[in-house]
Amino acid sequence: MTKNRFLNLYSHDFARVAVAIPRCRVADPAFNTAETIVLAQQAEQQGAVLVAFPELGLSAYTCDDLFHQRALLDACEAALGMVVEASKKLSLVMIVGLPLRVEHQLFNCAVVIADGRIQGVVPKSYLPNYGEFYEARQFSAADNTAVTSLQLLGASVPFGTGLLFEVANLPLLRFHVEICEDVWVPIPPSSFAALAGASVLVNLSASNALVGKAGYRHQLVAQQSARCLSAYLYTSAGKGESSTDLAWDGQGLIYENGELLAESERFLDDSHIIFADIDLERLSRERMRQTTFGQSVRRHADEVSRFEVIRFELALPLDKALPLTRNIERFPYVPSDPKRRDERCTEVYNIQVQALVQRLSASKISKVVIGVSGGLDSTHALLVCAKAMDRLKLPRANILAYTMPGFATSERTLLQARQLMQLVGSTAAEIDIRPSCLQMLKDLGHPYAEGKEQYDITFENVQAGERTNHLFRLANHNHAIVIGTGDLSELALGWCTYGVGDHMSHYNVNASVPKTLISHLVRWVAETGAIGDQGADVLLNVLDTEISPELVPGKANGKPEQITENVIGPYELQDFNLYYTLRYGFAPSKVAFLALTAWHDKNLGRWPYDAHVARNQYDLAAIKRNLGIFLDRFFRTSQFKRSCVPNAPKVGTGGSLSPRGDWRAPSDSEATVWLADLAGIPD
């Protein structure tokens, strides 16, 4: 893959779409057409593949009985001819609205234009005839005719509500068009279109402005896009429509699966346009994953079968770098908005606490045993245990917390462990595991037992195993259960000692929480006083501590020899890789493209930025290198650990790695196909 092709959004199954809100003049098709063509040209210049215009945009919506004047209808068809002629020089789809005469009836229509010709005409299904609307006075509803084609501008073109349009060289872009009121009814036509394979739903509207109506439009479009697992483009009439009895705000919206991607400013005087980059593969993956979508296709087979797919090609702008305008969060598990982040932390924390409360209640056990290292994961697990005891109205002394220093435990983490146990009010104890580890190493005939500085995997795992062995026996002795502390990121990368090690516990409260989110959870507890008003400084010190298993003795300067992220890569980047691999199954090349979009320096005014790497900033080489580490560990070396993990609560839609939940995979698979795709990313 060439560099430009890699840096082009269309190479990764994105499509840039546009919603246009032109100024209009009532009953002046020539003026309206000129505005329409200018906006279409702007859309193409920005790399868009589709642009939608308002309902009856070529005539204006508020013509009322003027719609029955031949001069206006002839002028509208002439204007349509001008749009079609202009489209010959534009490599995108235009969807425009106008009144059309068909078999002695008048229809409110959307016309799909691409490749210099009309691809199809869609009439409005539902005509509002209540309140301020009198459409049935001028127009016929789509069901009033059985015609499936019509002669228009000298050509026979498909006509009807059962039309789907597909860009043949971008096959995930299959779209459906409906008009205004169609989305306000109990079962919009686009619902069946989505079941028939439409990934993008387009609505040409002329909805007038009323107090509270804009918010309701958001709800309608958001819900329709979410239920249909689709993108939804909504365009509405604005400046220039008649103010005889109504006002017009020109609201444009673009949603994807319930998420707002773009919104126009309302009540603007000038023509304007909004853009969004739709992730077509994401929508396809969601439909593949949500098997009830397929069940709905079968249940509504009669409605689905009436759709016809019209295919055509477009000259996509593939040979140049075309970066995403869409915002890609660097931390997909952690919302960037502070309010949403606090809400996320509150919910995740309470899910963890409630799950532990249920496990203790169901097992009729009132005590827990937990190992406290002074590091991040065990700190958060301890905080969950403290709140669970509060909920159960049990003393926090029922938390039997043990810190177990080994050969490489630092004074900093040991002090933090002591402070944490005191902070939550647990029963605290220290067990020096070095004597038992030395005995085990001696029994194994390990060189370290003879005074040799051999710090191999056996040396490390003996310590991890001794800690876990102590915890389980302590739990037996005290009629308690062992609380696991390992997180989702460690499970993904296999960064845990299998079996009798930190891999195992009676119940693991952190197993579906990634490292980046745990960091924010601990900070949230510190800032909100979720377990009490004291000790925020202790928690913040934990957050400032370098992540290390502390199993190999450190250097003379007191810093740990082992820095986890030096081995497995930065957690902030690996959590990003995990999210898009686990949640959507994206190819490594697309994950890398998204990572580059998220992690390049956004303040330098050019893209991509690859001259300097700093914290919170990665160039393509760093992304590719660390993604390679992730892919090999995730797909080839670590699944056997995930195939037998303890019970743990799932906390988010980002997924878990339990074989009883989101992830069932063979323990002996290869990473070949993923690494081959990775190799195609330009250096």
C-alpha cells in the first residue's frame, strides 16, 4: 500500500458525506439550482462522495398551491436538467428535492443523481396533513401509483420507494432516501431499507422551526440510526422559505449508530454545508455482531424483498492523502468530556462493587483476601472491596489485605501499600515471601539459590506464584475469597503469571477494565472522596508510580529495572489497539490509520506529523511497532491464559476477554494474517 493510499480515508471503508442547506427563493428554481450546484462543488472539493439537499429544494417547500402551476413545474424539471448536467463534472452523488408529475399525479420527490445521470426517483411515502401542514392538498402519496419507472429528461429512470443505491466501487456504501415525515411515523420506510442492506439513510426535509422541535429531531435521527445500525443524514430547509405563517431554521444532522457526528448551526443567512466521515465497516461489523438484526431481516422478508439495488461507480479520490475530519478519541475506553468521564467512572465503579456484593452475598462469605502491591490495579481493587463492605454493612476490617515484598519490591510501593491499607481501614499484614521463594528456587536447582544473579522467567514466576499461593491458603484459613486485581489490558497482552500466579483468584473485579480506565477510576475516587474524604494524596502518588511488576532487582538509582511499558508497549496505545481489535475486528492497517489520526500532534497544522515523538504523541513507525507487539501477544501467545479466567463482571461495551462472554478463541492460533496486514503499512 502506498503512503498516500494508506493515508486516504476511502482505503479504510470510510465515506465522507455532506448535508447541504442552501439559501432559497420561493418559486425560483434557477436561483435555487445555482445555490445547489455551488454547494455540490464545495462538497466534491472536500472529498465528499455524497451530498444531500432539502425537501423540494429546487422549488422551495412553501410554494403551496403554486405547485399546481405548470410554469413552476416546467421550470423545476429544467432546473433538474441543469443539476444533472453539472453532475457530469462532479464525482459524487447529489440528492435533490423537487415536485414531479407522474401519470397525472404530482409527487414530492427526491432525485438521486450520479455519474452525469439520474439513477432513480423516490416519492414521499407519508404526507402530513395536520397542524400547519397541508401536503395532501397538492401531492399524492407514494402508494397512489404502481408505476416503477418514468420518462424524465428524455430517459427512463427507476421510480418508487423500494430503491436502494450502491456505489459499486465502495460497496459498503448502500443508501436509501426518505422524505421528511417518513421518519416521524411509527415504522419509517428506512427501517425496512436498513434490513435490505442500506448502511446510510438519507432524509430530505423541510421541517419548520418550533420551540423544542430541534431537540426532538435529534432524538428521532439518533434513535433511527441506532436501531437501524446505520448512518442517518438529515437536511432541512432554511433561509428563504416563506415566512407567511412559519419560520425555518435549516437544521442539518449527521448521526452514526446513535452518535452525533456533525450538526449545522441553525438560523444562518447564507448557504452552508456540513461534513462527516462515516465508518461503513463499523456499521457492517455491528450488523454482523448483532445477530438479531439478521433475525429481523427474516421476519420482515416480504418488505425486504421489494427493494431493488441500483449500482453505479464513482471516481473516488484515492490517489491522494485524505485524512479523517472525524474525531478519534485517544482513549476509547475513557470519555474526553469531563462530565461524561465522571459518569463513566461512577457507573463502572458501581458495576464492580455491585458484582462483588452479589458474589459475597450468594456465597455467604463475609471476608475477602487481597494482595496489595502499592501499584495501580491492586489499589483500585482494594477501593472496590472497601465500598462493597460499606454496601454490605460489614466492617472494612473484613478486608484481609496483605502486602508481600519480594526480591525487587521498592520502598516506594511498599510504603504506598501500607498507606493504602490504612486508608481503607482494612486488616493489614505483611508477609516477606523471600524465604519461601528461596526454598522453591533451591528445590528447583535454580542458579539464584546459589548466589548467581540469574533473573529469568522462572525467577519472576516463583515470586508471583508464592504470592498467589499464600493468598489462597490465607483465604482457606479465614473463610474468605481471593479478590483478583489483574486488568483487561494485562489479559489482552498475556502480562500475567498463569495458574498459580496473578492470573488466578476466586473473583476478579478488574478483569474487564483496561489500564487506562483504571487510572481514571483511581483519580476519580481521589477527587470525589468515593470511599472517604481522606487519602487523596496517597491515591495520586500511586498514579504517579511507574508501572512495574517489581520481580527483578532494580538499579542503584532506586528505579525499577523492569518497566512494563518498555516490554509490552505503552498502555495508552495498546488499549487503543485492543478496543478496535476486540470491539470491531478491524484489520491492523485500519487500526493503525485510526491510531495515527488520534495520536499525531493536532496542534501543528499538518497531517500526519512524524518528525518527533513525545508522550501522548506517536508517529506511524511507533504505532506500527507497538501494534506488532500487540498482535503477536494477543493472537498467538496469550489466549491459553484467557481460556480459563476466573469469574468477573463485564463493565462496558468495549468488551471483555472471558470465554463465557465476548471472546472465544483457540489457544493455539497463529497471528500470521494480522501480521501480514500490518506489514503492508508503509514505513
